[in-house]
Amino acid sequence: MTGSRRRRAPPEPAYVPGTLLNWNNSKHWDYDGPQPCRYCGVPTQLRDSHGSPAHKVHAEEALARQHAEAAEAYAAEHQ
């Protein structure tokens, strides 16, 4: 007797800090001097993709959080 089984979707890959964005481009560095990070307030010379002062870890955490919220909203709409 053969039955059909529903296969589960593969698990979402876990977020690994430092892997979402490529920070090698010099546009992420401000040579004019440090400014307060938009997330924690500690001075940094790093700039996010919008040019705002942000530490790499904080910018990537915010991006991961936005992705998760968008995925949840999309899933809620399509149930």
C-alpha cells in the first residue's frame, strides 16, 4: 500500500551576521569622520545603503527584521 505524503518545505536559512550585504564598497565609509549610529548612537564611520550612519551589525539586523516582517505579512495575506 502506497500513500502519498506531503513534503515539508525546506527550513529557512538562518541569518548569519555579515552575510546580507557587501560592505567592501568604499561608499560605506565616510572619510569626513564618525557620526552617531542611527540605531545605537555610538559614533561610526560606516554608512548604510542609504548613506545614514550605521554599524554593519545593526544595519544587517534591521534588514533581516524587515525581511521577516514582510514575509509574515505576505504569508498572512495568502492564507
